[in-house]
Amino acid sequence: MAIESGGRRRLAGVALAAVVVVVLIVGVAVFGLTRGPSDDTFGSSPPTGAGPSWSTQARPEPKPLPDTADPEVFARQVAQALFTWDPTSGAEPVDYAEVLVDAGDPTGMETAGLASDVRSYLPAQDAWVELARYRTRQWLVIDTLTVPDAWADAEGQAAPGQLLPGTTAYTVAGTRHRAGTWDGDPVETSEEVAFTIFLTCRPSFEHCRLLRLSELNNPLR
């Protein structure tokens, strides 16, 4: 359910900016991604030949995130959607990004920033083609999902009304896996990752909504 009053819509727009200021005061870097994960495939020299193309057929779209009012459940859904992809499915990076942007603030106040955040986590289109050549797919195994101590500091220093009710943060720590083929043989790599998800649930929204993402491997602690 979208926020009904114009005043509360304005609060949605300033909420994240306010948290940025507060978190900087406590010495923790948050929103505003400057780089994304590595787009490395399983070799330094890709094979020659044209990459796969699905331009003549409808692309399968990743499924939308299920509605939930539980912030922890929602944070897990976001984390999995952010890191789970398969270029050989026919879907493109924009399809995976759209799932997360659609789960964002329905007022649209955070849409541009969120879209930028999500793009930084996904491979670029040219890398996507190379990943498909190696039949590379990615998924995430979550080890821990917790509200970081720094979030309590940010909430305590925020001025009244600067954060929408139900706004919180979850820091995810886990292992990113990639599996594919190299010279016809199966290959798998793994890397520890950590990041923070900022979201708002009830009473501001009927279902949880995604606000922003931290820089990869620069989460709130």
C-alpha cells in the first residue's frame, strides 16, 4: 500500500539522505556504489565466434519477489535475487535488475539510486555474453543476516521524522559461487561477500520495499 499523504511521500524521499548524513557522522560508509563485483569468467581469453543471441525469441523473466511484511524474510529474498543469475537462461541483466527495482519504494523517490545500486552488482552486457559462452551461473549461500550495530547508531542520531517508520538495515555475509565450464570441464569458484540492504516495511508500507544497497564488501558493521 503506497503512502497516502504528500507529507509522508516527502519523508520517503529524505529518509535515505538523512541516514547518509547520520552514518557518515558515526564514521561508516553506506549508500552510493562506486564499483560492482568482478565480471571475470573462467579464463582470461574467451573463445572466438559469435556469442549467444535470444533476439528472435521472448526472454524468460525472473520471478518477482513474493510479497512479505517480514523484514528478515524480505532481506533474504533480496540477497538471493541480487546474486542468483544464469546467462544461458535467455534472460538479460536488465531482467534481473527489474525484479529488484520493482520491489523498491512505490513512491519512486529512491528508484534512480536503487537502479544504480543494482546495476553495479550485475555483470555488464558484454561480460554477460562471455559468461554465457562459459555457461557460467551464479548463486549465493547466506551465512549470516543481521541488523548491524551501526544502524542503531544511525537511528539514534537521526532527527525526528527523518526515517520512515519500519525502516531498517540488514547486513548479509555469505559466499558467492560461480559454476561453469572451461575446455569442456566443469569449474567452480567461490568468494566471500558482504553487503547491507536498506528497506522499509510496516507501518509505512503494507509489504516490505527495497530502498538502497551498500557498496559490495563495504557493509555496515
